[in-house]
Amino acid sequence: MIKKRNLRSKINDYLYDHIALRTGLDWAWAIIVSTVSALFFAIGYKCFLAPNYLSSSHELKLVSGGASGISQTIIAALKLIPGFPEAQNFEDLMYGILYFAVNVPIFILAWFGIGKRFSVITLINVLEVSLFTNLLGNTPDGGLIDSVAQFVDKNGGLFARAVFGGACVGLSTALTFKIDASSGGVDVIAYYVALKKSTLCGKYSTMINSCTIIIFTLLTATKIGWSNANAYSIIGCVFYAVLYMFVVMFVVDMINLRNKKMEIKVVTENPELVGVLLANIPHGATLIHGSGAFSGKEKTIIEMIVSSYELKNTVKVIQEADPTAFVTVSELTQVYGHFFIKPVK
């Protein structure tokens, strides 16, 4: 254990002295994680969300959110206008234009409101998703992807597709958030809002996407006519789509811990411990002077709030500086006031 710790320290010291190498490794790791994230998204989309032909009616399908869902919703609204062209080629053209138009302001928001590295990795992830979704399942016999899709739909129906699709997409989104990036679209907006409010981002993405799905469903049902039997089937599918969104939110918030806050209380006889913490952890602390109820010795109580991803390192610093310190950790729901969060690059 000590050898591993010494090796890790040597590597960190070496990378600290070689900034170019450290930056290169950081970018390489981010691209690797982005690629894995894109693969999970493509699998979830091709296996569980895209194969609408599996349903008994082509109207029975899962509609995702994001920039894609917003574009589809706008097209569904335009279709209600008398004289709007119904040709599939025209609809595909409109979808491409709208998808680009929706993503441009979002990318600008990411570039200026979040960070340049965030924007570049997000763009790479979006391109990788596009590549993988075109490569997976495009075989003459359908291949493994179609076989899995048909098996899941046959044995679990829309419920299974919503759960497994949400798990794959949620894992994909969480992985990009872990490297301070996103999968584009609405996730950028959710990440930006969560960053400013210092809270979890999964719920904001779910709120926006759920509204998109509900509006799209109502517009589609209006288009085919409420007297049509399929209109009520479409409305029924919205519940599965919302379930899919909640699964995505659950997975994202379980993995992405950036904005989760933890309260650390330390009882120590070493008053210099607070100086060690302030030198190693980018947060302030509150000191309370007291005494032990049994021993009667003077004690210093240190209260500090840290992000959950900083917890392990903080406890490590405490134990190395004062092995006898008494430490308790509590999870917090929300923190109000000034709290430093490491900025996204």
C-alpha cells in the first residue's frame, strides 16, 4: 500500500514538473472516455430507442429528448400548418437545418459560459456518437444490435427498452460529465444551470426533455386526429418516454458527483491541522474551541464543506497530518453562500 502511494506521489511530482506531458495525458484520457461514452450512447440508441419497427404500429415508439427531440417537436408543430410539405426528404432536410440551428447557440453557450476545453470535448463526443450510430447495426442481416433489440422488445416491450435505453444513455452522459464535458444538446444547458446553482444536473436535463416529449406527443396526436385509435397509443407511450428520462437522471446523478457537497467535522488536539487543510484543500473552514467531555483536554473542532470528489483526498490529508483525529462526514442536500468549485476548463 505504501509502495503504491509512493509511486503515485512520484508520478504526480513528475507530471507537475512536465506540464506539456500532463496536458497531453489529460486530453488523451478525456478523448478515450468520450469514445467509450459515445459507444454506450450508440448502443442504447440503436438497441432500445431507434428500432421503432419492432412495435405493432409505427406510431408506437420512444421519443428521446435533447436537441434531436426539440427539432422533432418543431417539425411536428409545423406539420399542423395547412400546406406544409409531407415529403420525407423535405422533413429530413428540415430536421438537419433545425438540429444545426438548435445546437449553434448551445455550443456558443458552452464556449463562453462553461469553458473551451468543455466545448471541444463535447464536439468530439457528438461527432463520435454520429459515427457509432451509423456504424452499429448497419449489416445486411441486421447483426448483433438488431438481435439484441428484438430479444429485449419481445421479452420486455417498451418498459424494458425504456429502462435499458435510459441506463445506457445515462451512463454515456455521466461519463462525459466526469471529464468535464457533455454529450451536447440539452445536456450543455443542464450542466450550465447546475454549475451556476451548484446542484445536480440530472434533474434539469430530465425537466427539459420531459417537456419536449410531452409537447411532441400532443402535437403528433393532434396531427393524426384524436378520433384515431393510434392517438391514445401515442399518449400511452409518453409514460415510457418519461420513465426513460427518469432512468437517465438517476444514473447521471449516481455517477456524476461534481456538485454533491459533503460536510466534514474534525475533532483534533493539533491546532496546526487547520493550516495543513487550508494549504491542501481549496476551501475555508470554521474553528470551534472546546474540550473533551471525558478527558477534559482542549480540542479544536474544524468544520469544512467539500465536494464529494474531494472527500477522499481531504480525509487522506487529515489522517496523514493527525492520525488520532476524530472525523465525521455528512452528505448535504444544498449549500447556500459562497462555495468555491474548481472551474471547468
